[in-house]
Amino acid sequence: MALEVAVGKKLDYAVPEKLRGSIDVGSSVRVPLGSQMRTGYVVSFSDQPSFEPVKEIAGKVASRFAVPRKLLEVAEWVSDYYCAPLETALKCVVPASVRRPGARFKEIALVKRARTIDATREACVRSRRGAPKQAAALEVLIKAGKEISLKELCEESGCSPATVRRLEEMGLAKVEKRRMERLALKDEIYLRSEPKTLNAEQQVVFDSICKDVDSGAHAVHLIEGVTSSGKTEIYLQAIGRTLEKGKSSIMLVPEISLTPQTIERFRSRFGEEVAVLHHRLSHGERHDQWHKIRQGKARIAVGARSAVFSPSPNLGLIVLDEEHDASYKQSELCPTYHARDVALYRGRNENAVVLLGSATPSLESFYKAARGKYCLGRLSKRVDDRPLPRMTVVDMKREADKRKGAAIFSDALLNAIEKRLERSEQTMVFLNRRGYSTALSCRSCGEVLECEDCSVALKYHKKDDLLMCHVCGKVSPVVTACPSCKRGTLAYRGVGTQKVERLLKRIFPQVRILRMDRDTTRQKDSHFKILRDFKVGKADVLLGTQMISKGLHFENVTLVGIISADTCLHVHDFRAAERTFQLIMHVSGRAGRGEVPGEVVVQTFRPGHAAVLAAKAYDYAMFYREEMKDREELRYPPVGHLVSVTMTGKDEGKVKEEAGKVARELAKRLGERAKVLGPAPARIVRAKKMYRYKALVKCVEVAPVTIAYKNVIRELKLPRSVRVGIDVDPVSLD
Ligand code: ADP
Ligand code: ZN
């Protein structure tokens, strides 16, 4: 039994006589725990309880659906691999909208006549004097013809539900409840799209995928294909093929790409077979979509990370678009699962094909493909043979020397923008930092203004004239004198999107700019509004953070400028080069998607960096070769695994001390099987008043580490003031 409350382990219960036969693996039951009743799921049966005496299961939760066995297995795998309590993993496979009390299909009450029209008319006339409300209701009923919803009937006739009930008692009306699906995509009409004739490269890749889809065997395919090379068309056709075999598919895209544009591509090909799970759904809509998938009524589930847990029966295919994307990893919440690895497990466990695609595959995936574990397919050309945009890399150090001072825009970028303004073409400008300035520092003592609760510099937000912490979100008023030395004045250092916007307007007074970052997209739908305005030409420049780096398609954009390609390179993370490469490749993919060839200007202080050079040549293989040298040497992923253990608490000394103990114990127990680094302060050592220390474990296999970790935590009995968390295969070392 796995309970929904956190008890950290499975518990045994006896099945009473009256419930034999009606309880199965996956059933939801009520059981006594201490003096209370709790609900949970049956995960397995055994003849021999692990302790005695066992209590009895009190009853079945009739209103709940049994969790499909395969999904329970996924939960158990997630719990095991990511070292997370089973109850948290179960919450992934049975989402809150399905689990919560009162979760059910919406029912609508329909009213119709119980007698003939003539008889009803007679009754209507009769009641006009004594019961005018009843008469009005009957009149509407007669007009309505067949049937009408109770709500409409009341609204139109001005009567109350009680009046209708009275009519029912009198044998004049009949009320019926009917199940309704809350439509996630109301009133949307899609033009039907037909499969396109594949080009030669696409055909080769598609045939190879089909072989596995047809045979129904598990296999993993990786497509490395430049942006706009027709990967999505292959996903669509592979899903179509899976459907022909009578099986269901799961299509995963990064959260940020789950736009109406994307949804439309799937809806227009497969119509009602598509269920979309996105975060804007209400609880009710999500509940209905989930069951529609579970019942096999929608055999294609489209969604972000969490859709990997879709209850698809008879699963044949799981697709991950942009498989390198960091949003597939749940880093903030337990379990810290990676949707790609969950997909790979499900593929093996349910005999399904897993299809990964990206212009810049993760090293994890490409490494496996290079060693023959995955089938590798390549799409080297854009559809219609459109050229990839020409890329200019500008050395910002040289620009600074030229002007005897720091430059934000290079001449190359300004000239290119000017040309676009003259030709009425559009430009996208990318900078991975929001706000106005990235730090305030004292001109006299050099002190950087930090958040009170976090060890990060405060950012200045010009529009609100406020200082903001990007870790905890706290805002404070602007100060002019240095709070540390009380003498010096403060200088705004670094550039954020707000400053770029202001400076651009100063240089080109006529330019129309739309800015898209977390600050301009707080309101629901503001996201879509900005993109729509840009699409219809209401602005010359779209300026933004990573929000604009992926998946967008604007034919009139012929120039992309990257203000600083180095924002990722400064971070001391072994994935820094990989992120930089991905960033340049994806941002530049936004240019030249229409008739006019595109141009990209990349500004950097490190023009000779391997990641920049490889991106300039659009050469993934080159990047892979270079980057793998470092990874091999340091035994970093994909060569080995990492597990990070984080200790958090208010008292820095205590946190440091306990982290030291845990790290030493882990090292002792793991011996040769792993290398324990640290503990060291996390990059942001203080966040929201809590200090954070990290130990990093490098290992060949994860299981010995998680087992050792569990034992260490159980035996060390850490003080309550220090919390400990584990992240298996972390994507960020912050
Ligand atoms: P990617 O997913 O690699 O970015 P897409 O599949 O979105 O590429 O393809 C880019 C554009 O080219 C889309 O508008 C798509 O409909 C079109 N396309 C893809 N394959 C073909 C094909 N074989 N023939 C004609 N057009 C195609
Ligand atoms: Zn803060």
C-alpha cells in the first residue's frame, strides 16, 4: 500500500473478506493509520506481511478510478531512481485534478416535455392564472422543441429550479442528467492538414522509425536536424503511423513552445484524437482530458513535461521535441524527474518507440546514439533548401577598445538594424537578462547592493523605479547613497532588457519595440498579445529573454542580434558551453524563415570559444567532439552520472557542519564506486534567508549512491533545523 500522506514507505494491510475480488493493484482504498483514516493506492499483493499484526483495509474509494498498472510501475521507478517518496511520485501519475475530492465529470441537467405538445399547451393555459411561473416555464419548453438545459430554461422563463421540480412532480416535465465534457479548446476550428510528401532526408529517417513502430518493439530514435528541417512533420507522420496500428502516442514539447500555434499543428492533423494538457486548463478541464486519454478516446496526448505521465493505454510512441531543453527536468519540486528519462523507462516498460528530436541534442542523448544505443537520423538542410542565416561574430573587446569604453551595441549590429528599418523588415534582439541594470555598485567602496535575504545583486527596474531581487522577488525602493560606506554614490552596472530598449530608442528614435520578458508577460495572455502584435507588423524589433529564443516563426524577421552570448559562459557549470551553443543555434534559427535570407549578429567577449565557433559553423559534430574531450577527462555526464545533495538551513555554521558529515559518510560508504566533491557553498549561497551547501557525487551508477544516501540520512539523524534534499542527474548546479 502506498498512502497519500508522507510516511516514507509502503505499508501492509490485510484485505478483508468482503473486499476480496473487488480490490486490485491500482485500486484506491481507505485504511486506518494511527487513529485516522487515510486514502492510498494498492501497489502490490503478498502472502506474507512484513510486520504483524496487520490492520484491515476499511473500504474502497468507489468514486476513484483504479490507477493503470503501468502507471504505478512508472511511479515506482521514479520514486526509486530519483530517491523520492512513493507518494510524491504517485502525485505525478494521478494529477491533483483527478485525485482531489469531488473530482468528477460535469453533469448538465436537461429538461424536456413529459406530455404531448397539445397536453402541455393545455396545462400552460390552465396554470396562467394561478401559477404564472409554471406557465412561463412551460411556454419556453414548448418553444424549445426537443430539450433545453435547466439553466437556460430558468433564465428564459424567469422561473426557479424549484418550479421545474414542481412541473416534474406534476408529470409535465422530465429532468435528466447528462455527462458533459468541458472542452479545453472551445469553438476552435482547424483546417484539416494533410501529411506532406517527405523529402529524401526526411524519408530515410521516417522509414527507420516506422520499422520499429510497425514491429511494436522498443527502440530509441534521435533526430538531429537544424531548425526548420522538417522534424515536426516527421513527428506528425510517426504519430499517424502509430495511430494506424491502433496505439496511442504522447507528444512532449517544452512548456514555452506549447503555444496555440503548436497545438494547432496537431489538432489540424488529428482533430478530436488530440488531448492537450497545458497549465492554463482549469481543474475540471484537466480532469476530463485525463480521462479522455485514459479511456483511449483521445489517443494523442500533447503537453509539456508532466504529460509524460499521461495515462495512455496501449502506448506506442513517445516524442520529445527539443529534447535538450532544461524545462524537461523538474528541478524545484520532488521528485526531481527528467521527462526524457521517464519516457525512456516507459518506452522499455511498455514496448513503445521513443523519438527524440533537436537541432542541438543533449550530450546525454548524442553520446548514446554515437555508441549505437539509439538510431541516429540527420536532417542537414532546411525544408525548401532555404539557406541557414549568415552569422557574424563580433569581438566586444575590440569594440570597447575602439570606443575607449564598454559598448552595448557593436557597429555591425547597429548597421544591420538600420538596414532592416529602411527595408521594413523585422529584427529580434536577444538578451538573457531582464530588468534595467544587473547590479548597483558603490563608486567609492565598490560594494554591490545585495538582497537582504539572498546573496545576489539587486537589479534595477526602471519602469517601476524599484530594486528587485530575481531570486525571491522582493522589491525595495531605490537608494542613492551606498548603504555600506554612506559616502559613495551608486552606479548602475550591467545591462538588462529594459536598458537595451531605452538605448535602442535613443539611437533610433523612430523604432517601434516590443519587449518580452517576465516583467511584460505577467498578465494572462500578454504573451500571445505581444507575439501577435509583432506578427502583424506592429513593431520593428522584438526584444526579449529566452522567451523568444525558441519555436517562434516570423517570416519577416531577417535579422537576429544576440547582445551577449556570454551570459551563460560566466556561470561555473560544466554545462556552460553546451548552453551557449544551444542558445546561439536556437536564437539564430529565428532568422530567415521566409523568402529573404537571414542574418545573425552574435556579440561576445570570447569569439574564439569552441562553442561559439561551432555555432558559427552550424556544426553540431564539431561542438560534440570538442565538448566531449572535457567531459571524458572530468568524468562528467554523459560519461558518468552526477547526484547533488543540498543542505539548507538558517544557521550557516550548522548547515556547513551537517553537510560535511553527510559528505564524509557518503564518501566512506561509496568508496571506489563514487567520488564525493564538497561540500561547498551553492552558487547562490543564501536564498530567502536560507543558507545552502552542496555536495556533488560523481558516479558510474546512480543506485548505489541513492541507497547509501538513504542509509546515511536515516542513521545520522540530522537536526530539524537543517533540511536535506537530493537531485539525481541535476541539470543545473546552482
Ligand atoms: P522543424 O520541426 O525541424 O523546425 P517543421 O517540421 O516545423 O521543422 O518544418 C518547417 C516548415 O516546413 C513547416 O511549415 C512544415 O509544414 C514545412 N514542411 C516540413 N516538411 C515538409 C515537406 N516534406 N514538404 C513541404 N513542406 C514541409
Ligand atoms: Zn532576495
